[in-house]
Amino acid sequence: MNGRTISRSQLAALVDDLVGSGVGVVAPVRAPDGRLDYRPVARLEEAVLDGGLPRLSLKSLFLPPTEPLFSFRKSGPDVAIDSVPTTFPPRLVLGAVPCDAAGVAALDKVMGWDYRDELWFGRREATTIVSVACGKGDASCFCGATGNGPAGTRGADLLLLPLDDGFAVEVVTPKGEALLSAHAGRFGEPPNEADVARRRAGLLEGRVEPVGSLAPVTAWLGGHFDDPVWDGIALRCHGCGACASVCPTCHCFDIVDEPEGVTRGTRRRNWDTCQTARFTLHASGHNPRSVQDARYRQRVLHKFSIYPERFGELLCTGCGRCSRACPGGMDLPDVLGAIAARAAAPAGGAA
Amino acid sequence: MKELRDLATKLLAEGTVNVVLGWEEGPRGVRPAFATDAAAAGRLVFDPRCTQNLVPYLSPRRTQVKKLGKAAVVVKGCDARAVAGLVRETQLAREDVVVIGVRCGGVIADPASPEPLSPATVADRCPGCNSREPKLADHTVGELPAAPPGESRRDVRIADLEARTADERWAFWQDELGRCVRCHACREACPMCFCERCVADKTQPQWVDSSPHPRGAFAWNVTRALHLAGRCVDCGECERACPVDIPLGLLNLKLARVASERFGYTATDDPAVPSPVGSFQKDDAQEFIL
Amino acid sequence: MARIGVFVCHCGENIGRTVDCARVAGEIGKLPGVVHSVDYKYMCSDPGQALIKQAIAEKGLTGVVVSACSPHMHERTFRRAAGGAGLNPFLCEMANIREHCSWIHEDREAATDKAIDLARVIVEKVKRNVPLETIRIPVEKRALVIGGGIAGIQAALDLADGGAEVVLVEKEPSIGGHMSQLSETFPTLDCSQCILTPRMVEVYQHPRIRLMAYCEVDAVEGYIGNFKVTIRQKARSVDETKCNGCGACQKACVVKNVPSEFDERLGKRTAIYVPFPQAVPNIPVIDREHCAYFKGRARGMKKDACGKCKEACARGAIDFAQEDRFVTEKVGAIVVATGYELYSIGKDQPAAGLKGYGEYGYGTVPDVIDGLQFERLASASGPTAGKLLRPSDGKVPKKIVFLQCVGSRDPAKGIDYCSKVCCMYVAKHTMLYRHKVHDGEATVFYMDVRAAGKGYDEFTRRAVEEDGAVYVRGRVSRVYRDGDVVKVLGFDTLNGTPVEIDADMVVLATAMRPRKGIEKLAQTLSVSYDRHGFINEAHPKLRPVETNTAGVFVAGACQAPRDIPDSVAMASAAAAKVLGLFSNEMLEREPTVARVDAALCAGCFHCERVCPYGAVEHKEVRDRKGNLLKVVADVNPGVCQGCGTCQATCPSKSVELMGFTDEQIYAEVNALAL
Amino acid sequence: MNLYEPYRVKIAGLVDETPDTRTFRLEFLDPEVARTFDFKTGQFGEYSAFGAGECTFCIASSPTRRGYIECSFKTVGKATTALRDLNVGDTMGFRGPYGNHFPLERMEGSSLVFIAGGIGLAPVRSVIWNALDLRDRFKDVTIVYGARSVSDLVYKRELEEWAARADVRLHQTVDPGGETPDWAGEVGFVPTIVEKSAPSATNAYAIVCGPPIMIKFTLPVLKKLGFADDRIYTTLENRMKCGIGKCGRCNIGPVYVCKDGPVFTAEELAKLPPEF
Amino acid sequence: MNATLDKTSFEPRLTAFVCNWCTYTGADLAGTSRLQMDANVRIVRLPCTGRIDPLFIVKAFERGADGVIVSGCHPADCHYTSGNYHARRRFAFFKELIEFLGLPEGRITFSWVSASEGQKWREVVNDATARVRALGPFSGYPGTELPAWPAAGAPAPNPAPGGGGER
């Protein structure tokens, strides 16, 4: 590990420093109902580090559920446009779960290809992400299968690994390095490598992921759009899109105008999901994806075939939120397992 | 369990139905099963983890389920009210479905939880349940288990909210509804939300802003609750489906009480009982009207 | 492309005084889509309307907003003007800046701001208006007349004579109503039955009248020009097609002591009976409550307890097994003429808020009777064959006290109106009495004598001056039996002295009330009624025989206390209105009706449950191969009246009320944002 | 200013093509944009009615005509209804140009066969004028255009202009039953008329736009006439929101229609899953 | 609404949804009778209270209304015989829900005003206006801003007064 250590008290002091210097600090916070949400904190005590997955993923801090794109004012035949800022004040996320941070990194690809989404990158640039290695995985987690793992660094600027008192700090990016050097006094000596390695290994101890390697799945999906594996795959699925809401990488959005009277209004970007029939419904009534099987297939394909083909990485970090959120008992690892079995079966044979 | 499996197998074998909607073991606790053959029927289960209401799958809008053919559905007492709701509102002909009732001693709030049924894990609607044996059923299976453990927490919560000032309630709900991301999972999981096109998806005009900002969340949740007023069957699916844990059940329950106190209506699995929507009494209370 | 023209009216000073009309026109002119905005002194004047027409033509307006008075005043005016210029009339709307603004505010600034808001709201609405076509519906040229008293008879005859088909429904076994019970009529003292029965026969024989006696209206669907009426034919237990009215059954009937309704319970009848000899139709009916056969059945006897009438009937017309039947009739108009009944004087009151007159001894003192009973005692066809004999002992009463305003004009008893006919019939009664009992003393207690009408005042004076009736101004506090006499304790308010009379008989002129069950009928017909149950006319002066439901008319004492000439006049008026309606082949209606989007309708039919008119029907939606996809709601535009309750109830807003669509209302609300 | 902020454009003119189809001519309000704005034929844009939202149409004018763009649209939804409510002189929004284009440069020296149905003529019209404005670079130009009825034909003035040109072969047709008494064109469905007019496939490209059913039956006809799949072009009209490959709506299998399309060859289309 | 307005000078905006046959006509009568009243109410005319959807009320608040009046024919007076009875049930549900959600009392006024009750209409208007004036601008109605981007050192959004703990 190329890093340092930081004690709990120093971390608390670091938070105080940052907050004092005008940096917004966001961390998982325990809600009254016991669940975690990424929320602004004023002090470290408010944050819950390594408490498991917050309700909504980190994506909501960069692609908010709704955001204004601009406002407009009409006067007679004329229209004036009021822009929204695309630069943001500095912010630090403390305690990002590694699979959440990885999701943000994955989304950089689609947000940046060809056309660069200023709102996304404005927030990305203003934000430093400090992940904390995750020791709270459960039977729905498969971050290992997606190549990240509970101590994955993808998307993080710094990764904290819990020690007995405090954390081992791994510097992942120059931005992380900058944070560290700006507050060098808060950080201690490099950690004991062996201890770190042992603790890292401990994170994986006893963990059995619900699905194995995804490489065969990704390889198989491209050519099997019409495979029988899809038939009835989404019978249980309500098409509610709860999965997409909690997903760290689902990024489909809608653009809507909201009038505020005859002459004023705002154009907004809102989360959307390919799981509803409405998503692709044409005004004519024609719907290219008319059944839930097709819509569910789109979600799987987008994550495990289209995105890898286009951007070279999975659009899934294995956080397992979709399975936990599903009111209909749909389970992505289960589906991936079925596809893997199908892929492994002799050509043309039954899965 | 054997009784349920035998019955499902028999119904399939006789050709009475083409599919039996029940529950089976899944990767995360139990999950819905669409049993079309004896093998699948033999895998059906019923136990306190069978929290999910399967009746939403009977909506005429579920074309893929419909294609499986005539269905039997396994229902708890609460789920049976949803069957009655669909029949009452002409979404389902009673003769087009075989209803298999299961006698129920309560279910757990989170069906994926490995915890057994206990006062701590029991679903909020179960304690004090008076419809543990569906009346609507064509067949009823199982022995009647002991009454659900624990006490209803939601009654206490409603009383607590009602005891607060309006401003406090406002703050409470703004905070709860503030989490809403407008995914509409509550709607899709609801057996009584069967519209071809939800009013929230109507764009001409856009009565309900589609944005998940506080205003849109407020409008949507008011609309959802109102559209279920006098129609909600209290199956708990909306709240269970909500990915951000908004206590939607409190809104439903509040309006169910209004229906009961003002209009003498309680959710029932008798489709012949008219709902308070579409009916009135000339002497309905109107103390709030000047 | 919206091209809206806005016309702001000063209404002389009415609007201009408090609203800066020029500023309104100027501000509204800045709105998107408004291409023309002007103010003018009087928009409703010819030059004002010409301005609108000119602008429509020159600027190619797609919508017109007239900012002026209430649409209830001039909407038709301006829509006609717009239509005259080639614009669909329903693309013209009014903003009410007079009644709702200039007349109720003094602050010119605030009133002008509000007027701008109100105009903006309507501009935004009009942008979403769509051209509508007036609905034309065919008229069924048949009329239903409910009630076979003199009003109903007159209406039926006038209608039938005017060429219309008529269905006349009477709930009693015979038509004739109260008029058939009267002995003589004021102010001419001609015999009531003598003038009535020919008209009854005329009804019976008229080729265009279908008489349905012993029937009641059960349900009414539809709307003006196209009502569907369900009529209950109550079981007579006598086959009308076989009976020839010979009367043998009545002679054979073993039950002979049923109090006669026609004789106001002063006489008796058999269990199988016709109410009176001249009844129309002259077909008996079995009173199952009193008939020995039916009483036996009710007691569970297996064997027939009686059957004498059946044995007596040579034509085999008696049918004990007959049951109520329902027939439906299609009619284009309905005349309600259900008449009156007398206020029940005892303690048992039919309506809340009414109190009885227990102190007058009615019902306990046999010789205290009401006006209709006196008519029967005085009638040649009555129980005493016209001899005036008192009920208790059959003696000729030598002293009769008549009390006026029993119930009427007495808010303390729950009725504050004047029953209108009592002053006249009491005068008549004193004369009839004196004509029959020359030495009789007739004393009348009155509050005042109301005798407005042709020959009426002369008539009451004649009672006093020629027939010696004694009129005492004052109220009676108590009537009770004292041995052989009926004691009347009163007070003469002119003299200021108490009056005590030992009378042989007392006649109470009790108030007229609408018939029992009128409320239910009114609800069936969707017409409104006042708190006493009298049917409301559409306008007390200008539309006296119309109701607030188009196609339903009212005649006679069901609308208010009426005497015979009034009732007849109303009946003829109602008939004239109906005939006027029937002179059209088609009716025109505002196209404010609901339409269902079948693609969006999920078929939950909440709309059907809330529709007050039963306008929602079921429609099957099938795919190209004919497979049933779903059953959805469909609104019959002929039946829909445009309340819009369906749309507010529809969870998915799959039904739209034309003229008040969601788009329009949303636009109005949206326009109120600052 | 961000990616999603449109240029403001003024409606400089409008033509009602049919009772429910309208063409706008749009001029950029920002003179710098007006001067520099450039696009290629077949590209599309997002057009805003402020307060109602955006809708996606191709640019219907030719890039050879500078200083303005044109679009034609049918009133079907919220945004198009709002666009229809606008008057000449009103301001609307435009984002674009987006997507790929018809590779006209590759077609130079070849014959061009344009086949369009209904409002599908809009994207084709852009190519037609582009080609006609550079007429000497192409060989034969054939246009087959049909609509349900005479009143559904769009760009009537231009159809007359093309009909009058000696260097264009124009076949106009309406569906059986859609003709008027004075209709001088053909009667029949577009594929039938294509087969009848039998344009030569030799060194030719076909550009086909119209309702899916028309395209479905036209492709086999073209094949029969000898057109290779990679010389037949069409454009897809999937639902879009962002137009720039982010919102996820226009995916057809691995393809982002907004970036990889909207112009595809028949060969490319055949490889796509049937989700359009 | 401008929340910074001095409360004493605050003039509320009220939207009224009224039926055509009773209340609208009653308001006409008030005008004909020259009954002076507060100028804060803007009437939207509907055929019947049966047509009034709670969505209208929600939208009115969204568009800046500080208060709403809903008014129609008295029971049994409905021009369409029963539209108001159905409306009454709908309003009962709505009113109970919105109060449970904590909407300040007095923001919405329900009334029956007949065609002959011009005087009553004035009272309804003046009373409702006075109530809303006293409540102040409805700046607390949910807006469109998300609390997503933390301001420097901003405290965690306070879990509503009494909003926590018991779940």
C-alpha cells in the first residue's frame, strides 16, 4: 500500500478542517428509520463509516434525481434563458462504499464520450471521494464478480481500510494525493503492510458470492438477443424500476419542462428507467419494447453487453441493491447465473 | 404445505387452470412462482415469509402472465381483498380465477430476512388481523396458525402523528416524502393501481410534476393516496416496494380510517360490498364545509 | 397556432369606473398568443359585436375572450357573434370582470389587477378550447302525464288534442282525483262530478291517450326528448281485458265494511271495489289487505278462505295470482300533476317539522271533520246520499262551526304558506249547509278572508249576506266533546271577547300539502322541490310550469296550493309548452358532454357509478381479429348533461368533459401564477 | 450554458403542409451561431417549445441553404402541440445538429433513388435539395413519393417544382381511395410504384424513409431491382431525449441511434434486434 | 410568493373553484347587489363541484396560491342532482389526508353557497382571505430545490421536529 494511516481523532479533525475551510462533507448518515443516506455532515460523529450500503447510491450526488438544466422567461414572442452554474464548490465524500465509487467511475465513460456532460463533470471535479473498504457484504453482494471487491479502489481518490484505531489510507488518484498533502499533518506513518494485507483478506473471508465470473456472460450476451433464456425471465418483475433508482450505475434520464405559470418555467433532467413500458412508448402508441421480458433484457444487456462493448467495462458494480430493493423477488445474480449456465451449455442445448 | 401442493397439482392436472401463482424458495427467501406443471407445483411453499401479495400479477395489464392461461392464485386473507377489489372494479371476472386461500398466522415484514416470525419481525398490518382465513377462496388450505405475534405499531404511529401540531406533521412528511425519487414502485406493486396510464404519467396536462423534487413528490404521494382512498386493500405492498422506505402505509391507513369512520366502509374480500368511491349518503358528514 | 383576440368592455361606467380597461387590454395584449387586445364602451352593443366580428375576419383569430359581465348574461350573445364571423362559437369565452370584479371592489388598482388576472385565466383557457358542434337529438313525440286529477286530465286532453301521444299514469284505481270527491264547486256552485266525469270519459276514449290507472312511475332515465320511463302496474287481481265492469263481484264480496277512501272513511266499501260509480276505468281492484282470500293466504291457510268474487264473475276476470308488472314507455316530455293531500290534523305527522292540532279533537271527536269529509257529506253521491247528517249519530247538525287556516299560515305548526282555496270552500260549505239545512247556524272562524279571483269576493259576500253565515274573526283555542255537543272555545279579536259555541259539528279547513311520496318522485325525475315538498318551478314568474330539469313540466297543486281554475290553466300551459317542444324534430343541446379515451380507459367504471344520468355505457374493444381486449366506458352524449363528475372521479383521467377539459382547467390554474 | 441549453431560434416562416403537419423555417437569434451553424443532411435536432419540452426531428432543409434551418412535424404529443401553438416571430429552441448523416460525398457520381412515404419525405427532402443544389455531381435522380391521400402529401409546392424539372423523375402516388377526382399522379402503395417505375440499380443508391410498414415492403422490392443492402439508406426515429448518447432511451441492442444513427443502411438494420 | 413581504402588508392570493349553477351565480348576485368584498380571490368556473378534482387544489398551491376556496351547491340543490354528494366524499378524503400531511388549517375553505346567497359568498371570501392573510404567504409549500449539494459546513438536514426516533 502506497499510503499512510489516519486515526479516528485525526479524521475527525480533518473533517473539522474541511468544513471550516468551506468544503462540504458528505457521508453516510443514519436516518431515523435506521437506514443510511449520503448526507452532508458537520462533524465526523454524524457519519457512519463502513456501515454498509446507503439507501441510494453515490450516483445521486453527481446525477441528482432531478436537476434544473436551465430556466426560461417569456415576454411576448421572446424567450430569455437563465443558465444554471456548471461549476460547483468543493466537496468531499467520506465513507463512500467501494461499489458506489466504482459506479461513479463507470459512469464517467458515458457522461464524457463525445459530448461532455458539464453538470456531471462539474460535480465530479469539485468532489473528492474517500471510500472506506466494506466489511458489511451480504449474500446479495457480487462486487468480486464485477472485478472490484470490497476494498476496490475504482472511483475512489483515497481508500480507507479500517484498522483498530483509524484507517490505513491508500492514495488512488492525484486528487487524493492533493488532499493528503494539503492536510499532511492529519495523517500518520504508513501502515504495517502485513496487517493491511491480513485485513484486506479478512474482508473476503467466508464470502461466497452468488454468481461466479461474469466474463462468459458478457461474451455470450452479444449474440443471443433472441435466446429462449429471455422467455418469461421477467414474469415476477413489476416493471417498477426500484432497481434502477437504487442502482449505482443506472443513469437513464428524462428531460421535462415544468412551467411555473404562463411565462416562466424550468427544463429539468430527471431519473428515468428502462423498466417501465412508458420509457420507449411512442406517441403513436407503438412500443418497441412492449413486454417486460424485453425491458428486463435491455437492463441486463445494457449492463453486461452494450456498455462493455462500447466502453470496455461493466455497468454493474455488484452492489446487490437491485435484488434487495425488488418487491417481486427478481434477483440479478440469479439471472446472471442462469445466463452463465445457458452460455456453458452445448450450443443449441437447453440450459 | 402438502395440501397446497397437492391441490395445485390437481388443478393443473385436471386442466382447471394452466398456472398456479404461489410462492417458492428463491435465492433470497421465497419469491413468486408461476407453476405450470406438477414439478413446479410440488415446489410451492407457504410460510410467514410469503409476505408478497401475488394479486398484482392478475391485473389485465400483465399481458405476459395472462398469456400463461387461466390462473389459480394463492392468497392470504389480506391478498383476497385485492382479488375482491379487482372483481369489484371489473378488472377480473371472478370465474376467471381460482382462488386458493391459505390460513395465515402473520407474515414477516422483510421476506428476505432469515429471522423467524416474531413481534420484532412481523409485518405491521398483521397484529390484530381479522381476515386470517380468506372468505373469497374457492379452496382453503392449511390449519389456522396462532394469531400473529406482537402489537400493531402503526396505530401508535398514527396516533402519535395526529397528536402533533400541523407544523410538526408537515415537517415530518416533508422529510419522509423528500426521499421520494418518483420511481413509482409503490404504484407498480399495488394490486389496485391497474390504470392503463397513470394520471402521473399524463402529460397533457401534467397535473403531477414528474420530477422527484419535493413539489413533485408531494403531488404524487397525495394523488396516490387519494386514488386508493376507499380502495386500498391494506396488503402493504407499496411500502414494501418503496426503495427509500417512505411509510406509505400510514397514509393508506389514515384514509382507510376516514373511509370507515365517515362512510362505514372497511376493506373486505366481498366483491359485492360497494366501495365508498362512486357511492354516497345524503347525510355524509360535512362538518368541514361552511 | 393560437391567435387570441381579447375584448375588454367598459359596460359604460359599470366596469370602467373601477377597472382601468385600457390597462387590462394592454397587459393582456402582451401574453403569448394574444394578437389583438382592445377595450370598448359596450361590447354587447351592435358596434361592439361588430368589432369582434371584424377582428376575427381581419386577424384570423382562433379564439375570442370577451372581458365583460357574467357569462350567464351574455355568453350566448358573444358566441353568436363569433359564430356569425365564422369562428366556432365554442372558441369564444367570457371573463367576468363586472359581477366578479368591478361591482364588488372599490380600489381601482386592486380591481384592475384582478381583472387582468381573470382575463388572463380565460385567455389561457381559450387557447385550449376546441371547436364543438351543438348536439342535435331527436324528440320522442309522446308525453307522460303523472297524476289523473283535473290537472293531469286537462293536460292529457290538451296534449292529445294537440296531436301528441299521451301516457297518463294514475296511482289510484280511477282517475278523477280530488275533484271527483267534491260536491259543488265555487264560485258557481255547479256540480263537480257533472263537469268532471265527461272529461274523464273523454280521456278513456281518446285514441291518443293511453290510460294507466293503478300504476306508478318507478324509474325515469334519459333526458328531454328521450325519456325512458318504467311504470309499475300494480296488481289489480282483476284481468282488465276480461272485466266488463258489471259489478257482480262487488255484490258477491263478503267483506263489506272497509272504510271508503273515496268517501273519506265516512262510508264503507267492499274488498273488491271500484272507488265510485263513475270511476274510469270502471274496473274493480281487490284490496288485498282486506280481502278474505288474501288474508287467509297471509295467515298461511292452504285452503282458499274465500273466492266468492271469482265464482261470481262470469267472465273469469278475477286473477288472484296477478303480480305487479313493469312496462317501459319512451316519452319526450313529462308533466307532473300529482296534486295535493290534506294536512293531517292529528298528531301523526308525515313530515318532520309539522305539528298537529290535537287541541281540535280531530280523530277523537267523530263530529270534527275536515273539508273533504264535508264535501262527501254534502255530495249526492256520498255516504249519506247528499243529506247532511253528522257522523256520530246521523242527526242533522243545527249548528256547524267552520275553522279556517287549520295548519296554513301557522309557522308554529310548520306550514307558513296560505292554502289559498280554504276561504272559498268554507264560504261554499256554509252555503251548501244553509241550502240543505235552512235553519242551521253556520259560524266561521277566520284570520282574514282572501277571495281574490273572478267572482270570488262576490261569492264570499253572498255567503254572509244571502246565506247568513256568521264570520267571527279570531282563532279557536280548543274543540272538545261535551255530551251531545262539540264545544268550541274561541276568541273574537274584533270584539275582544271570548266566544264559546256549543256546535253539533265542526269542519276544519286544513292546509293543502303535496302528495305523500312526492320527494321520491321528484328525485326520480331529478327535479327540485321546496322544503314542503312542492315541486319548484324553473322561474316563479317567467317559467311557472317548467322545472329545472329540461323536459319535465309541472301543473296543479303539486307545485303549490291551487284551485281548479288555476290547476286547469297550469295544465293547459304545460301542455302548450310540451306541444311547443314537440313541434321540433330535433333538439339542440350544448356540447358540454364527456368523452372517453378508449385506449386509456381501464374499465373500472367508477364513472358509471357516479354518473347521475346513467350516461356511461359499456363498450367492447377488440383487436383486428375480433378478440375482446377489454371493456371500457363510453359516454352517451345524448344522455350526458355535462357535470364532469366522471372526470374528477376517473383515476387516470381517461374521460374528458368537453368545454371543461383538464387541459383547459390546468391552463386556468397555471395562468394564476405570478 | 450547458449541453442541454438550446440555441434560441425565431420562427421566420411557416407552411401548413397538411391539416396536421407544419413546416417551420427557423433563424438563429445569435448572429454568431447563424453565421457558423453547419450540418450535414440526415442529421437531426431537438426542438423546444419552451414550457412543453423537446421533440426530435431531422433537419428538413438542405445544408446548402444557409442562414436558416427547416423542420416539419406532425402534431402528436405535448411538445408538438405546443410548437403548433407558436406564431411566426415567436422564439423556440434548437439543439443540434446531432447524429450521423447520409454519406452524400460517397454517392457522388452515382444515381440517386429517393423513396418516401408521408412525412418521411422530410429527411429525404433535405438530401434531395442537397443533391439538386449540386446537381452536376450526380447522375439520375428519381423520387417516388406517396401518402395516404392527396391531402396528406407534404411539400406540395416543391413536388410541383421537382415535377417540372427535366433532371428529376418524380413519381407521386396516393394509397387506393386517397385520390381526388383531379389527381394526376399514381394510385397505389409506394412499394408497388417503386416496382412499377423500376429505377435502375446500376451505380445507384436508394434513400428510403417512411412508416415502418412501407419500409418493410419496399426493401424486398429494392433487392429485386438489384440494390445491394449497403446501398440502401434509411433513417430511424426512435424515441430520444438527450440526442447525445446519455439518456439511454434510443438504444437498439448495442446501437445508440442518436450517435450511431439516425442514418443506417439496410445491411446495418438487418443486424439490429427488432426493437425499433 | 415573496416570503420576505411584511406580514402586515401581505395580500394573499386565493384561487376559488366553484360550480356554475350555485356559487358562480351566487357570486354574480353578490356583484349585482354591489356587495363589497376583498379582491384577493380569483374564480375558476366549473360546471359542478363534481368536476373539481383535488389535483386542481394541489396545482393551485403549486402555482403560488396562498389559499383555496372550493364551493358549490348545497346538498340536494345540485343542478346535476348528485355531483356535489360525490364531491363531498372526495373532499372529505382530501381534507383529512392533507391535514394528516400537515397542511396548515385555514389554507383551504370548503363551502356551499347557493345562487341566492350572495351575502354568504361575501362572507366566505372575506373570511377565507382573512384567515390566509393571518397565516401569511404559503412559502412552506414544497418547492423544486433538492438539498443535494451541501453548502459549506451545512448541518445535516434536520430530521423533522419529532420526525425521528420512533421508527
